[in-house]
Amino acid sequence: MSIGLGGRGNPLALLIQAKRYRSLIYSLVHRDITMRFRQSAFSFLWLVLQPLFLLLVYSFVFQVVMRVRWQDAAFSNGNVPVGLILFTGLTVYTLLADALIRCPAIISSSTSYVKKVVFPLALLPMIVVFSALVLAAIALALVVLISIGFIGHVSIWTPLIIVPLLALACMALGIGWYMAALGVYFRDINQITPFLSTILLFTAPICYPKTMVPEQFGRLLRFNPLTIPVETIRAMIFGGDFSFSVLGIYCLIAAVIMVTGYLFFQKLRVGFADVL
């Protein structure tokens, strides 16, 4: 069996061949998502039920029990439920966290693809990110529908949430390629990335508004790859200020990380078979 991508050092070749093998990518993403819900009675219905239950839990804990109010001028009118704001941020976070946590072991756990067949190994991190992207898109669609039901409206910019979401997916894919390549040679990365994802969670304005962070520490939030997509997606759904120029710069940085991550992966992949 032989499946090649050709032009290993050329990111454009990856995009061209990824289109050629889109049916393979689709089947692998479908299998990855199916494996999450195998042997369950509700099967793919959990794609909707799971985020819905999480949203209900967040709403109950933070609104009913703790009575938390979101101290941000954009949402201070109280029309936007705190649980909905938190759920939106955590959904965006999960997209990056999946790449950080799963990609370091994706190659070492797929040794048959490395040794027994000629397989485009660069697709494996893509499957992880694409699966996470599908789940995030479903969860955000629920956020939009529930916002319409409870608030009565969403921002006119809501359809554009696909832009920061795809930008974060590109960022996650680049990081995923870095982690997948390094994970083959340095197995300790599997133990480090869960802590790293937790650090990213609490150093981004996900569980708290950016306005609560002291000014001397506020600049640190800008270095977190989650800050811009989280704040932009929230603003595009619930209404609020966001900058197209900042989003454009983020998209450019995400593209650079994706390309360099791919090149880094292809540079190291030549030694995978020897190590595994």
C-alpha cells in the first residue's frame, strides 16, 4: 500500500494533496469522532447532547449557585448568561487543548503507519485538529441558537466567527505538527502538554473577563494564543468591540506557525521509523 504526499518540504504540496485525499481525511475524521461514542446508545446524538449538558452545568453552577456576574462592559447589561459566556470560551479552548494533549503521542501510537505502509503521516495531526474543529463548530452553533432563544438576538457579525475559529485551527495544526514530531523523540512531552494546556486555560480571559486582570499583567494575555480568538468569537456572537486588524495579524501569525510546524514535522519525520 502506498499513499504519498510528495514535496515533503513544500507546504503548498500538502494543501494540494490534502485536497486529493479529502475522502481519506473525511473517513479518518469520521472514525475518530465515532470512536468517542462507540458502543453508546445515542451514538452521534452525543455530539449535541454532550455540549448541551455541559452548558446546563456551567449555567447552574456559575449563575444559580455562585451567582457570578461577568464584570465586562460589553456584557454588563446582564442579558448574556454567564454560563453561555464561559461555555463559549471553554469550547474555543478545547480546540487547542486537543492538539496539545493528543498530538504528542499520535505518531508513536500509530507505528503501523510508520513502518508497514507508506502513509502521509502529516495527516495524523490534521485528523486530531479537524475532529476537534467539528466538535467546536457544533458547540458554537448551539451557543448561537441558545443565544437567539434566551437573549432574542445575536450580533450581525456572528457568521464571521468561522474566521477566528479557522485561524485557531491553523494555529492548533501548526502546534500539533510540532508536538507530534517532538513526541516521537522526547516522550516526556506527553506529560508536559496537559500542564501546558491548563496554563493556557487560566492565562487567557476564558473564566474571567480581561478587564479584571491588573494592568501590569494584562500584556501577558496577548501572548496566549487563545486570547484573541476567545474574545473575538464572544464579541461576534454576543456583541462587543473587536478589531479586524488584530484578527488579521493573528491569522497571519497562525499561518506562519502552521507552515513552520509542517516544515519542522517533515524535517524530523525521516527518523521516525528508526526511533519507533
